[in-house]
Amino acid sequence: MTIKLEKGKFTTIGPEDIWKLYSNLHGIFRGSGNTRTPKIVRADGPRRKDLDIRIDTSTGLEMVYPNRTKGLSFSDSVETLASKSIEGQVWMIPKHTKIPKGLVFNVKDYNHPLLNVSEIMSVLQLTALLTELAGTMVSCDVKIDRNGNIVEKYPGALSKVANS
């Protein structure tokens, strides 16, 4: 099965299909981490402005709602992150990694997938899923400085994750 993106429209891609879209990549990249963690989730949960989070008036819990136009930013390459000056250590979800059930990618532009929820869930549930996903991510031994320059931890580090 081939996944086709419609120009200018968001396409929601489930965890079982994401590697069909990105079959030619080493993985999906995220910047702004540090040497110890990809920083996709903080102790108090995900960054609120990236997701559709509302208070459930009956329970008082913060709930995350699926929203095709929002999500945690990822990229198709280190170079794309650098072009956007996304400063910090670069981490990657390696190709064929199983994405936890309950998460989806919303893709409008091939080079900028957004990670979001597939169903309404609490911030606590999402935090657990993001923590699980973070545990599968690997450091690329590459960082992006504040000027958008790619800095390798050692010569050849970028070539290990560069797409052909």
C-alpha cells in the first residue's frame, strides 16, 4: 500500500502505516533534545501549545483531543531541522520502530510530520505513551547550533543518518 499526501491537506497516518510513507528514510527526526533525552515530554506532560488540550469539566482532568493541524514536530531529515534552526541535540525514531497505539502522525508536508493522539485521552495517558516512544528513540550524535549549523559529535556522524 502506498500512502499519497494531498497537497495542502493534512493526512492522518496511523502507527501501522507510518513506515510505508517514510520507507526511504533511516527514521523520523526531532530536534531540541539534549545528550540524555529527546525531550518530547516533560514532567508535567507535553507542551500545551502543540496539542488540543481541554479540561474535562466533569472530572477536572486535562484531556488531549485529536486535532489534524497540531502535534509534536518531527522532520524527515537533520537538514530540514537545521534549515528551521531547531537548536539542540537531534534524536531519531529509527525506521520500523513500533509507534505506540493511540498515537498518529498528521502530515501536511512530507518533511514535517506532527505526532498527535488518535483518540481522546488524558494528559497522563499521553505522557505515558510519549515516554514509551522516547525510550525507542536514539541520539544521532549530531546537534544543531543556534545559527542552524549542523555539528557532528565525531567526523562522519551525520553520514550515519543522512538520507540517500
